[in-house]
Amino acid sequence: MAFQFKLEKVLMLKEKEKESFEEEYRQSVQAFEQAASELYSLLKRKEEIEEHADSQFHAKLYVNELQSTQRFLLSVEKKILLLQKKVQTAREQMAFAQEKLMYKAVEVKKYETLKSKQCSEFTALQLVNENKQNDEFSVLRYAR
């Protein structure tokens, strides 16, 4: 007689839920990485523009060129602020998804531990029963 875990269907359901949460976490990490890389490239671009504006300031250029550079710099700064909010939101979503995943992992681990414990008890009980049968056979052989 083989061991059958009474809560096998529940365990499988919890494992499927955990897998879906893992996928959700992977997607949130990917969204965070994408937003962070966008922010990084925009910050890098801003730095380049500031360097360019600084070099324009030291060179003798027209006021119109300086003004257009400043307007462009302001628009980049606005985009940076928006991206920072997007990155923060993505970070929060990633942390929430990680928390849910950890909760599900603990839940699955509880069922796996219960299954392992019950399997060990079943094996031990089978061994005791087998030893009893062997003792009975030994007694019957000796009696003959």
C-alpha cells in the first residue's frame, strides 16, 4: 500500500498559485528594471545637456541658443520627475509582489512539511507492521 497524502490536491493548488505569483513577481521586476533603465538614460542625457549648456555658456553664443537649451533641459527634468514616480511605483509593486510570493512559498512549504511528516509516519507504521508480521511468521515456524 503506497502513501497517499490527503491534502495532495490542496498542495498542488497552492503550488500553482505560487507559480502564478512567481510570474507576477518576475513581471514586476522586469517593469521596475525597464523604468529604472529609462530613468538612468534620461539622467545621463540630462548630464550631457548640462555639460553642453555649460560649454555654450563659456563660448560666445546667441541668447536664443542658450534659451532653447534651457527649455529642453527643463522638459528633460519634468520627464525625470515623472519617471522617478514611475520607478517608485514599480518598486512598490515589486515589493508587494515579492511579499505575496514569500507568503505563498511559506504556505507551500507548510504543506510539503506536513506531507513529509505524514509520509515518514506512514513508513514507520509500515515498518512496525512488517516487523509484527515477521515476528508472527517466526513464531508460527518455530511452533511447527
